[in-house]
Amino acid sequence: MKKILFVSTSDLNTNNFAGDAIRANNIINYLKKKNYVDVISLTNFKKKIIYEKKGSVYFFKKYNFFIRVFYSLIFLLKLKPLQLGFFYSKDIKEYLKKHNQKYHTIIFHLMRGAQFLPTNYKGKKILEMTDLMSNNYKQTLNNLNLFNPMYYLYFLESFLIKKYESKCLNLFDKIVLVTKKDLINNFFLKKKIKFIKNGIDSAKKVFKHKETNYKIIFIGNINYLPNKLACLDFSKNVLPKLNKLYSNIEFHIIGKLSFLNNLNFIFKKNVKTFGSVAHLQKNLKNAICGISNLKISTGSQIKVLTYASYGLPIISSTQSAKRIEYLKHNKDFLKFAGNEDLIKKISLLKKNKLLSNKLSLNSYNVSNKLNWDNVLKQYENII
């Protein structure tokens, strides 16, 4: 039995449907089956997560927003990514400095967690990077207007992140990525990369095709910019046109959503936000489909697999479909190019019972083979 420390700066409350938290919790629970795993989480939890079996959970409080911005500026002066400062914690750094030697392996969750790696640590060092952030920022820049102040912030951050990712590749024994779409160009560093895909928990199939179905579902952490932009685009540019054809269709947004971000949707006709929900099943009844209309594709895998696990027919953007490795276009899901095509695909599913049921059953059957235990077996070879 190995003693492992899992360090995360993410909110590990899985009810928020954030893909990074879902993946992190499943890695933790899988490793706990044969190992002693302690967990560090940077959070403001009101309700603490309790993991089964061996190990402790240490919750370190996030700084308030203004202190986090202050640290971001300090890190910027050091030519390090702003997000490292935004997720900095002196408490986590001190804990690792004092206790790192009692762990055989330390897993740092996401690139921003790498900052807490102690210089004197002699054990196995793993970075659960999940996605290359530099790819995410590159795609985000392509979808921001030059007149948007965020464009220049992302431009600066993308440069700093690219530089920091290169540093991480040298510091760690293994780097874990979800998909081979995130390729590493350096031949020698490729040997450090391990590709471990996402899984999904099995669920009850809830989809039933009915002429009265009226919901378009979007699931995810809406505070995550790609998800937010996708929901805004659908609400503004797709739903009004769709409502001219079907006046009763509603757009249901499910997942973590801040008060300020919710203001973008609260007054929009036929748009409903639900935040984090405890029981997803009842929210999906009377749905036509689940959509992944992201123009920035990173982080879309778990969203699509969640739809599949409940048997919802799936419609994906061309960009998002590039990262769907389990499901096949036209057999398990539909792909669209542009908003007009998305409207056509939704109309097709609303009318065509045979097609809807085929996509629903096929994707559901695929999802049942993708349980986390099977997917995460590869972790045993690297810890």
C-alpha cells in the first residue's frame, strides 16, 4: 500500500458538473481502493466532502477576491501565469514543505497546482494536467473580439502559460492528459506523457421521444468561459430563431453559475438556469437533446458523456466533436457547423423519432462500457 497525496485547487463538489472536479474525485476514489490517499483542496466549502476508505481530507480556505487579484499581480511581475497567483495558498505551500517526505507519490491536479511542488521532494511527482491550457487559451483568443479587454488579458496569459507548461514538463516524472489531441512536440518529453481518458458513472436512461418534448439541455460549469460563451451564443443567436418554429422550446442550463453570470440569462425569454442540482435525472425529462455547442473544445468530454449516460441524443459543434473520442458521428451523435445547421439538427430530432431513439440507445450503450474503474486502471502503472 502506497501513501499518496492528491493536491487540488479546484472546487471538488461534483454537483457543480465541472469536468475537472468530476475527474479528480474519480481518480481519488479509484486510488483509495488500494492505497492510502490524503487530499488537499483549496475551497470555501460549506459542506465538506467525505471520501470512503483510507485517507484524510485537508481543506484550506481560499483568499478573498481582492487578495487573489493581488497575488495574481505579484505573479505577473515574476512573469508567471496570473492564474497561479489567483489560486495561490500559503497554507498549502507550508503543508507540503513540512509533510512532503511522508508521501510515496504526490499528484498535482491541473497546471496551477504545480506551483506547490516542493523543491526537496524525492518521491514520484505526477501532474494531472488533464488538458493543455495553452490550447484552451489559443482557442479562446480566436473567439474574443479585439475590442474586448479580455482579449488582451488572455493574450498575455497564453504566453505565460505556454512558458510555464514547458517548465512543468521538465519538473514532473509523469504528465497525464485526457486526449492525444493535446500532443507534445518534444520527442524526449513525449515519454513522460500518459493519456488517460475520461469515464462516466452509469445512470438510468431517461430519454423518451415525444412530440411534446421541449427542453434543450446544456450541462457544465457555466463560470468556465467556454461554457459561458456557448450558452450566451445559443440564448442570443439560436433560441429566438428556434422559437419562431417551436414557441414552447426552452433552453435549460444546469451547473455551477455565479450570481453575476446568471444576470446574463435571467431576463432572457425561454432560458432557465438551475445551478448545481442534486438529482439530474428529473431535470432531463422531456428533453429533446443535450448540446455541446462550444467553439472552444477543451473540457467538453464529460459534458457529452453525461448526456450519453442518460440516453439524451447529443448534438455537438464541429470544434467540440474533435475531442469526442468514444462516440461516432451520425451513429452516436450529430455534428453541426454553424447556428443555422444547429437549428436544423434540433428540428430533425424533434420530428424524427427513429433517429432520436437510435442516437439515444447507441450513445447510452457506449457510455455503459466507460466506467471510471476501467478507464483509470492505467493510473496503477504510474503511481
